[in-house]
Amino acid sequence: MTSHSLSLRNTQLQHSYPRQAGHTQFSQLTVGGPLTVAQWGMPCGTWSFLRAMRLLLRWLRPCLKQSRSKPSKRLGELWLYSKLLLRSLCYSELTNSDVVIDSLFEPVYWLVDNLTRWFGVLPSPLLQVFVCLVIILTSSVLIIVYCCVLPTVISSYPTHWVMWHLCYGHWNLVMIVFHYYKAITTSPGQPPQVKCDTPSVSMCKKCIIPKPARTHHCSICDSCVLKMDHHCPWLNNCVGHFNHRYFFSFCLFMTMGCVYCSLSSRDMFLNAYSAIETYYQTPPPPFTFKEKVFHKSIIYLWVLTSSVAIALGGLTLWHAILITRGETSIERHINNKETRRLKEIGKVFRNPHNFGKYNNWKVLFGVKTRGHWLTRVLLPSGHGPYGDGLTWDWSPQRRDLLAI
Ligand SMILES: [Zn+2]
Ligand SMILES: [Zn+2]
């Protein structure tokens, strides 16, 4: 519940319950000020529980209604819908690869939408679970690398390989930690809350403020976000104008780190796997407890880093394609719809935020000179992005020409 509605309820309560000596809870309220949980006199846990129950009841309502209709009728409807969907994908002249990909991803979008809606009612500490999970899993990998992989590398590899492993591994680790920390602590940016001259394209019905171009409302953060890409549960933060670079760099360096760990521990994994297979022979091989822990740790490391490398690698690639096109995840859908709509009337859609492939990357990384590719992309840097996220009627190309 927003502070605005709480304030409203506060005022209503004061009208219906005049101040009395016995009403200590209400007598502490301030006129027009937001009402906090403590002021309600309700413990935080009870408050969260009530919110969760209210959402559960809201969800159950349509389910209860649906359960009254006959299951056979619902199955028939589902079958007809599937047939129609398949035919439209195969025979419609408006179908192209984008439509097919979007349709295939539809269940994923549905899942993400519902999950994010669910996250929206969770109290803030619970949302930190995903952040804690990232930290715990990364720490566990680090412990295994330092205790098992690195000693083996140092004892068995030539000096130049050892040096390479030490330098690359630590650089990658610093980049992961820096970008993750910045991604979770940097605000994505909000539009001005007071009237100003910033050009806007629409009004946000929830915040009741003008929305500049590329700004969207996040239902989880309950605020408008500049150049919103998506709300990331792994960061417990929205990805927007001011932290988009940190998010992408984190994904990229985390993928690189996982690929590095997976490749470095591949031989050790194969040895540990064959060793574990012999555990069940009779008589069992004379492995010590320490050796068994070593084998299992290596298996855990390789499976986890390989899986994350594939999953996160796919996500990073997807975001790299979007950045090259000068789009955010939300704009991808909007632009696709607009492309189809204009195609029907014989016009071609042009993305106004696409400054060219190379320039789009410069905009994301905030690169202004060649040296910035080293100092701002390959080394930790806390510089801000191009522009203020409010206006987009400029391009990095134009800025370069003016500089000359
Ligand atoms: Zn809003
Ligand atoms: Zn958000």
C-alpha cells in the first residue's frame, strides 16, 4: 500500500475516531503524514502475513470461478485455442521469425510476470533471499577454487600458466564483485516528482506524474523508472538508465568467470567423476574423507559453473542483441508491435533510440574516447551513462562531430 493511500486512510480514521485519552495509538498520528506499520500498532510479521493472505484470496477468486465451469468445456476451449494459435503461426502472412520467437517465449513471459507480481507483495527482507543466494553460491565457488583448483594449478602448471591463472582469475573476480555491488546499490533513476519542463510522452496513472520517453512504471518498486529494462530479482533492483551498464557488465563478467572455472576444472572434474564411480566397487577404494570431499566439491563446482555459464550466457547474449539494436527488453515488444502496425499501412518503423550498432555500445558503456574502452569497460569505473535519461533527442555521433 502506498504512503499516499495510507495517508488518506489516516485522515479518514481521524475523522471517524476523534482523539480520546484511551486511544493512545491514534493520538500519536500526525495529520496528513504517512502511516507506518509501527503507528498502526501492528507487528511487521502480522502486516506481511495480512498482505500475503489478501493477495492469495485475490488470486483464488478467478480460480474458484473457473472451477465451477465444466472441465471438459475448458479442455475444448484450450484445444481450439491451440489449433488457432498453430494455424496463425503457420499460415498468417504477418507471421515472421520475431512473432514465432515471441510465441515460443510466451510461457516464460507468463511465468516471469506472475513471479514478479508475487515478488511485489513480499516484504523487502524476503526479496533479499535472491541476493543472498547469489552471494552464497559465488562464495562457495570461490572457496572451492581457492582450496582445490588453485593449489592443483600452482603445483602442476608451468610458471607462465600459473601467472595467467592468478592474473585473469583475480581481475575477473574484481569485475564481478564491483559490478554486482554497483548494480544492487545504484538507483536506476526516477523522473522528476515535481512539475518541470522535461518533455513527456504520457502520464503515469499510478504515480500521477508525466512520463518521459523510455520511462515505465515498475509495479514492484512502485515507481516510474527511467529507461526501464526490467525488474531483476537477483539484484532486488530495477534495471534502468543509471545501472543498466552495471547489470550488463555483471552478467558478462559472471558468464566469463563461470566459463573460466568450468574450463579450468574440466580435467579435475573428469578425474573426480571416475573416482566417485569407483566408490561403490567391492572392495571400496581406500579414499580418505578429505579426498572424498575434494571429489564432491569439484563435481559441484563444475556442474554449477557450467549450468550458470549456459543460462547466464544466453541471457547476456540476448541483452547484447537488444543493446546493439538500441532497445530495452520492454521496448523490444513495443517496437515489434509498432513495426507490425506500420507494415500493415505500408510504412517502415525506425527506432528513434537506435544510434547505430557501435554508438549504442558507446552509449551503454559511457565511452567517449578510445582509452575509455580500457579504463571504463575493462577496469572498474563508477562513471555515469550518456545523458540524463529524460531526453533522447541527441546522439553520441553528433556529440563527436561537435567536439571536432
Ligand atoms: Zn509510475
Ligand atoms: Zn522495479
